[in-house]
Amino acid sequence: MPTPSTKTLDHIVHLTPPGSVDEVSRQFRDLGFHVLPGGTHAGGLTENALVMLQDGAYLELISFTHPASHYPPGSPERQKRDANPWAWKEPGWIDYAFLGSSSTSISKLINARAKKDKSGIRYDPEVDGGRERSDGKILKWRISAPSQDGDRGVVPFFCGDVTPREWRVPLDPPSNAEHPSGVLGVAYVRILVEDDDLSDMIANITSVTGKSPVSNTSRRATWVLDTPKTDVAGGKPRLIISVPETEGERWTLEGRGEGIYEVAFLVNSGMKVGQSWTPYGKIVWLKG
């Protein structure tokens, strides 16, 4: 059996305050995205909406169904809510996933690679996950996430489908991935880290992807990722790990901690390019 790829971008996660999926859906529609209903995750703690992209990746617009105070202190529900890896995250771009496998342990694969590389990254064994769609269809997948809480959102987690991926990522009909803004796919995901952490994070991402960066300076490193579908105009998405390059970026890093700073999208020729801000995150538009 061939070794599965560990550098295929699956989706990017955008968090908003509890109960705000409808509101963030409207905000992303106002930005020119076609937003689809998602559903409620197994356990009922979170719900989402989805933005399909023509490269086969997608955006997950997620929120908790209730604030932590909704659950009695010490109750099993409150303990599960507080233990969620995104429970203490500030709203905005909080995480990203690479495509996993339902038949091969991605965690064992990466951990063996990291041990050989002598990098510090480690992944927990796969756990089951799932979601009920708004039409009642039950989706199942397996998740493997980095073992250290501080690595979550800096390095990817992996999502491997047990049920067909097209149930989770409804790219049919093709109109699901057609957007008024002309968005085609992801151009890059840029992650900010502290200066002292850059070399370690470069080593960690190299172990995760199995590839060295295509460019590497004292300020940033860049990897070329794959996507689940044929590449769109403009090429494959990039993953960029960098230290802050402006005072505003330094302020963001100090306030939010290490993680995704901005996501850039490729758009059709003739459509708007530049920068936009959601209430909680930065978006860059680039010509495809």
C-alpha cells in the first residue's frame, strides 16, 4: 500500500462566538462567498456552515452552540465543553486540517518521521469524529491532532473520512463552489510564530509534510501543498510560517498567540483583489 500524502489541504477553520453560525454565514456572503449549511457535530457542542472551493478544499465556519456558562459547573457537558481544543481560542482563523486516511494511521507515520528527523512534533492516535448534516445524513471521520496544545493551529490536524468525503465536502453540484467574488481556491495560509520558535516550527512542518520548504529565510519558510482536486488557475496553495513583519502583526501575535494570521484566495481574472477583514480575521484576494 502506498504511503498516503501528508500535505493535502483539506479545510481551514474560522471560529465565531457561540450561536453565531447564521450571522457569520451572512458576513461571508457579504464578502462574496457562497455559504452552504453544515450541521451539528457529534456531541452537540459545535455547529458549522461551509464554503466549498473549486480546488476541493473548504472553509469551516464554526461556533459553539452555547457559551460555557450554559452548562452547570462540573457537569459532564461542561467538562467536554472546556476540554474542546477550540474552547479557549479567540474568534477568527483558528485551525487548519490536512486530509487524513481511514486505513493508515497518520499519527504513527508522522511520529516515526519526526523521530527520524529529531523534530519535536508528535501526534495523538486517531479518534472518531462525526457530524449530522442538516438533511439528516450521518458523517463519520477519524481525527489525529498534535499532542501538545500549543501546537494546535500552528501545525495541522488530520481528518480522514470513514464515510465518503463527498458527503462531508459537497462539491456537487459545481455551483456549490461558485462564488460572486470569483474565488477559485486557496492561495496561501500564513501562520505567525515567535522569532525564537521559527526554526523549531520549520522542523515540525517538515516532519508533518515530509518535504523541506521550497523557500526558507531568516523570517519565513514556505511549503507547497496539494489539494483534493485538480489545481485551479494560479497554482497550488502555499503554507507560510513566518515571524511578524509589521508592528500590527506583532500586536496580533501578542494578543492572539501563535497561529493563522491570514488566508489568501485566488480569484478569477477581472475580480477584485486586495485585502478584506471579517470581524475576526484577515482575508487577502489574489489574481488567479
